[in-house]
Amino acid sequence: MYTAIVFLPLLGAILAGLITMAGAQARHPVGQTSERRSLRDRHAEGDDHHHAPAAAGSRAAEIITCALLILSAILSWVGFFDVAMGERQGFTVPVMTWVQSGGMSADWTLRIDSLTAVMLVVVTTVSAVVHVYSIGYMAHDPHRPRFFAYLSFFTFSMLALVTADNLLQMFFGWEGVGLASYLLIGFWYQRPAANAASIKAFVVNRVGDFGFMLGIFGLFVLFGSINFDTIFANAEALASDQSATLNMFGTVWSGETALTVVCLLLFMGAMGKSAQVPLHTWLPDAMEGPTPVSALIHAATMVTAGVFMVARLSPIFEFSISALTVVTFIGAVTAFFAATVGLVQNDIKRVIAYSTCSQLGYMFVALGVGAYPIAIFHLFTHAFFKALLFLGAGSVIHSVSDEQDMRKMGGLWRKIPVTYVMMLVGTLALTGFPMTAGYFSKDAIIEASFMGHNGMAGFAFVLLTVAAAFTSFYSWRLIFMTFHGRPRASTEVMNHVHESSAVMLVPLFVLAAGALFGGILCSAAFIAPEESAEFWKGALYAAQDNHIIEEIHHVPGWVKLAPFVAMVGGFLVALFFYILRPETPKTLARQMGSLYRFLLNKWYFDELYNAMFVRPAFAFGRFLWHRGDEGTIDRLGPDGISARVVDITGRVVRLQSGYLYHYAFVMLIGVALLVTWMMFAG
């Protein structure tokens, strides 16, 4: 069953890819591209005949990939109740012998435990919903088979990652989701902005992945293995063993220090994949991809890979207080930074994207204070309400003729009431309204940050509480600007506003159920002290002195009240700004112009990176191009040699004039040279 869960999406991707190739072949036969075919041939074929193979192939790709993903999701829920909610302990499922090289061996083995079971239901459920939603959203795109092939391949890569039993298998899935995200973000490759965004995501993630690779190498040096069981069983002993050394960056590290270095390198990979400061800049630009891609990448899959990785490696991180302190600091700064930027964004998808970045910061704070179950709990609930918000935003964009600027919306709630209600549900869950999913998980993180025992815990509590107020403000700002007030779109656009089709709305109801009830139904199993131990069954590790799950139930009353006050405060300010006094935001932006521009330009991170890395890299590339390629290689290298041969050949060809006396003269010269050589040689 578990093998089917992982490989059914891969089968769907392969079949959709074959359909894509077949459709391309039908439209452009070998040796005959659409540009080379005459207009007479096109008219003779007729439009219906020309597009029939693509339409039939698109429908087949949609049905196949959606059916296989839904089946994978059903099996994942069966596995969840079997392993996480049942009595069954964790186990492994061998798939095949994979890599053997010297002292390293890595079999493809599925590691099935409660952590895996949670990730399986999150990934497959959200992916299945996104697949179904995409049938409606991408209905007019002629390249749908390719899109569904990418979606399914993305899901397979993520499933390979979360079921990994060794670091090499995890890295395979890690790089797979990176490749798939590149393809999906740049799906509309005709748009320069989409190409730039996909390249940016790929390059920034490579920076983090380089650290991840070094961390894997370091673990292999320290433990002599890349298999999780071997590493986890020896982590505590190695932390106190000064004879275990790691020679890296010109320094020899030993014991806990060596483990800290490795953990920080691994966390560097998590920072890139999960968009933590300063490797966050790719995430907002990823909005250039289709909206279903945004939901898949930003809700439950790629961006949560870093959170999952740190949680999976909790038996290592638990023995490095320094590494956990860094994780806490980076998570808190990211949560605060992204929340401040979200305050002033006008693109509806970018607001939600910065919200994702901020919520990932919350998860890393939970990991940093050792509250691993709470981090995964927020990952679980966040997947539902964030996917709901993204797909709801897609429904809005679809209804207003692909407009994404909230300043050109307003007054839409009467036109698209179902989408409005779904966006309200997602907003309530995101802001932590009592009894919604976010209320249970996000508030628990804030309480854990207060009770944490590393040096950054108090700092994190303050930043997370402020970020909660900002989250409430920009979330309700989105609702008020989009759905309330006077319509700011043109009359023509407003006349065409319509509710989305059922194939796009039904997935929203599924996600809304998770956003409303996921917290209240699962909070005890995930984070209650007694039930949590039975639920996780050792899948997440906590050191003997780590009692954070118990301690969060004994925080002072004002700490429990702080997130609620922040939520209400953000709502009231947004209500005043955008409903009661809608002229206030413009006035405030003028009065605080420098701060407004600072936030609107995302703290100038992109400008800083352009000045430090991008422009020098382009300048160096142009230097090599002009001085190296054109100035040296083209003159002296293969290109230069070939050019000289052509020049000489051109001159020699002139000798072939066709006149007999010319040839006789050349022969005479040749004979004279030969006789001369023989005379002097003799």
C-alpha cells in the first residue's frame, strides 16, 4: 500500500508526459512545424481537427492524474489511521537496492511512522485537491497535459522525500521538488517574469542545497553511515565524544561542536527550501506561476520540506543547543520580517505568499525551542487554510479577468459569495480565531516560545506576538480591499464577474473543513502530553530534559491571552483603515513615506543582493564573454582556427579558374620546386 502511495503520482506524471508528447507530435508532425505548414494546409484541416488531439489528450491527462492522486490520498488516510491513530509501531518497507559505493550503501526504503503518516496525508490531500481545482482553473490552457505531468512529478518527489529512510533518498526527493518547482513556476515560459522567477527560485535554493550537501557529507564522516537508524542511535554518544572529529573549513571540530556545525549546514538547506531570511527572496516571485502551483508549493509541499527535515533529524538537533538557538532566531526574524512586508503588498497572491513565509518562521521557532510536535501540528493545519486562501485567491482572479491588484477590486462579495465565505474561513484560521485550526497550532507556538529554554526564546515570543497582530491586519486588509467597499474595477470587468465553476469550488469546501475542524479534532493527539506520546510513538525525539509539551499547558494567563489580543487589535485597525476611514492608508503612506517604501520594497533585500551578487556576476560574465570568448577563443580557439581555414580555402579556390594555361603554369611551378628540392637534397 505504501509503495503505491509514493509511486502512483509518478505513474500519473509519466502517463501525462506521454500524452503531452503524443499531442505535440499530432500537432507538429516530424519535419513539419506549425510555422512551415502553409495557410492552405491549416484551413484544409480546420480548427476543430487541428485542436482535437490536444483536447482529447488534455482530458485524459486530467482524469488519469487526478484519479491516481485521489487514490494515493485515500490510501494515505488509511495509513494515517493505521500507524498514527492506531497501535501499529513504525516500520520500513524495502523497495529496491539503490546505491552502493565503497563504504556507503543506500537502499530505497520507505520509512513509515507517525511523522511520515502525517506528511503523507498532508501532501496527497492538498495535491489531490489542487489537481481537481486545476481542471477548472487551467481549462483554457492548451498545455494542460504538461501542467498535470509537472504537478504529479512534484507530488512524487515530495512523497519520496518524506518517506526517506536515509539522507541520500531524502536528498533525491529534495532535489526533485526543486526541479519540479522550477518547471511549475516557469510554466508560462513565454513570460519573461515567469522565467526570471523560476531561475531565481532554482539558484537561491542551490545556495541552501550546497549547505545541505555539506551537512550530509559531515554526517557520513562522523557516523560512517547515511542511514537514519544508525545516525540516530549514535547521536547522543557522539555529542560527548571528543575523539569524533570533523575537518571542515580548515578547522577540526569534535564532539558537540562538530554536531553543531553539521546541524547548521543542514539548517542552511532548510532555510533555502522553506524561505527563511536571508534565503527567502525566491518565494514571493514564485507567484508568477499558475495559482494552483502557488497553493501546492506554498501550502503543504515544497516550503514545508525544511520543517520536515529538521523534525525528522530531531535526534541530532536535540544535542546541539547552539544550532537550536540559531533556528529559533532565524524563525522569529523571518516571521516578523514577512509580516511587516505583508502589511503593504497590493498583489493578492503576494500578500498570501508573505503570510506563508511568516508562518514558516513560526514553525521554525517551535523547532528551535524543541517543540517538534507543535511545529508539525502547525504544518498540518497551515496546509489546509493556506491552500484554501491560495485557491480562493485563484477563484477571485479567475472571476475578475485575471486581475491580481487588490486596489482594482472591491465590492465583490455580492458577485462571488461562495468564494467570499471560503476566503473568510481561511482568514479566520490564519489569524487564529478561537476554535479554528490556526487557533490551536499558532497559539501553541507562541506559548512554547515563551516557555523555551534557549537564549532566543523570549526574543521570539515578542516578535511572534507582534507578527500575529500584523498577520491579522494584512489578512483582514485583503478581505476588506477585495470584497468590501465600493467596486474599483471598471464597469466592463464588474459586469463579467462571476462565481467559479463547481470543479473549482468543491475543493475549497474540502480545505475549509480542514481549516475549521483540523485543530479541534487533532490537537490532543498532536500536542497533549499523554496523547502526544502515544500518537508520535518515538517518531519525534525529545531529550530527557525537554518538557516543553508539558510546560506550555502552564503558561501565565496573559500569555495565553496575548495572541487573541493581537488578533483583535489587527482586525480593528484594518476595519478602521479600510471600512470606516478608507482615506487613512493613503494619508499615512504619505506621512511615513520612507517607512512605507522600505516595507513596499521588502526591506531592499533584492536590491542588496543585486548590488552584491547579481550585478558583479553579470559584469564578470560580460568580461569573460568579450575578452575571453570573443577576444581570445574566437580568435585563437576552434572558432578562430576554423575562420582562418575558411579564409585560406577562399584564396585557394581562386586558383581553380577553369583555364588550362593556369593549371599548366601551376604544374610547371610544382615541377620546378620538386627539381630544386632534389638537387639540394642530393
